[in-house]
Amino acid sequence: MSIIVKNISKLYSEQKALDNVSIEISPGHIVGLLGPNGAGKSTLMKILTGFIPPSSGKVEIDGLDIFEDSLEIRKIIGYLPENNPLYPEMFVKEFLSFAGGLHQIKNLKNRVDEIIQLTGLEVEKRKKIGALSKGYKQRVGLAQALIHDPRILILDEPTSGLDPNQLVEIRNLILSIGKEKTVMLSTHIMQEVEALCDRAIIINKGKIVADDTTSNLQMIRMGENLLQVEFNQSINHNKLSKLEGIITLKNISGNVWEIAVAGEKDIRQEVFQWAVSEKISVLSMQKKEQTLEQIFQNFTNP
């Protein structure tokens, strides 16, 4: 179930919420949409789900055009908005039956029971939604997004405001769902992406500033790569810094040094040979991954 976004822009009066955004998502992935508040994440998700139109550009979902085939696309997408709009006066089972009825689901009673079991709502199904905890309300929101068995699931800040235990429960649920569906979720929490996603798209001021697998992004540092080396004794860092390709040297602790290298140049052999020439032993040497939080800051800080 592919999602293709081509040169999407969105204007609110004179403010440009999205600026020529293009992405393509292949079936069977959990994709994290990252960005600071106001970056354009929710706007992009509302466009993908047909809630609002773009000012320009094109969106295709499974070969269907978001304008021409709007109703068909809504049948194959499940959407959990950021504010999770629910009816607090309705009972859980009643609400899910109502949501399923809107989708004209056959064997509705069986499907409601099935989705209650899937989302862990069994113990709360006879309660009013307004009496549920934040975590269970999120489960109800996920249940209504899944009731019609969509092939694509779009989740806007699905774990916002949850406590640590609720976070783990909802994350596990999303991981389980992601085995069978294409999932896009927005967040500004880096741990969320590391725990859930195999791909991260970073958006800032309406533009895509990074798009790669989470493992590849962790090797990026704005044109640099990092090497961490531990020597068996103190070194003359001025001599080491003269090796071609080294941008900066940083002492981490004791005889451990972080070396920033330009581009993708691999200087491990040169560092080792330099140490031999200085009669110094290398105890360890490894490429160093940055956290997604550091990468996020690199791409989104002014």
C-alpha cells in the first residue's frame, strides 16, 4: 500500500505550512514523521487523510488520487488525530459499534469484539469513554481507526501525554499493528522513533530536511562522521589533528578521543598507522552513532 506525495504545498493565508514536500512510502513500514511544533506534521497528515486539500501538488495512495478518489481512499485509511476526538458520554462498545456502522461493516458485532480484544479494551468495554484513563482513551482512538481494517494507519502524536507504562503498552500495540499495515506516525519524541520506526522523515518549517532509515540517520552529522578511539596512553593531539580529513578532536575522558571526519572518509587505518609510528597502542576504535535527538537538533535548530 504505497503513499506518493509530489510537491505538496499548503498555505494558510500568507503562512506556508508546507513547502514543496515530496515523499514516497512503500508498503509494510512504520515511518516516523519528526519535527518541532509548527513544523507542518499535522497539516501533512490531514492532507493525506483527505481532511484538508493542499494548495498545490499531488497525492496518490495505492494508485488512487486524493481528489478524484477521496471516498475510496478514506475506506483504506485509519486516522487517529492528535486531539483524539471521542464521545465521552458513550460506552466503549457503543462507540465502536457506531464507528463501525459508519463504515458499513458486515458482521459488525463480531468485528467490534475482535477489535476490543486486539487493542486490550476487554476490561473497559462497558465503561463510558469519559471515565477512562488517558491510556485507555488512546486505545479507543486506535480501535476506531482500526475498526474497518484499513491498510494504512496514520497516527498524529499517538502517545502524547501518556505515562511510562501507558507508553510501553501503546508502543507495543503499534508495533503489532505495523507487522501487517503501513503506519505513519508523527511525534517530536526521539525515543518514539527509535522504539517504533524503521524510517524517519524530519520536517522543519514546512520542508523535508532529512529522510532515511533510522540506522542511517544515526550515522549523519551534517557532512561529518564520528570515530571514537581509545589509546593506551596520552597522545599529542596536535600531531593527530594533522591527519588528512580530520575536522575536530574532542577528548571524551582519559585517553578516549572523538574524531570528527569530513564526509564519509574512513581514516581508521591512518589513525592506527599514526599510533604505531608514535609507539602508542590502540585499545579500541569504532564509528560512533549519534542519537536521533542530536540529529533532530542538527537539522531543526536555526
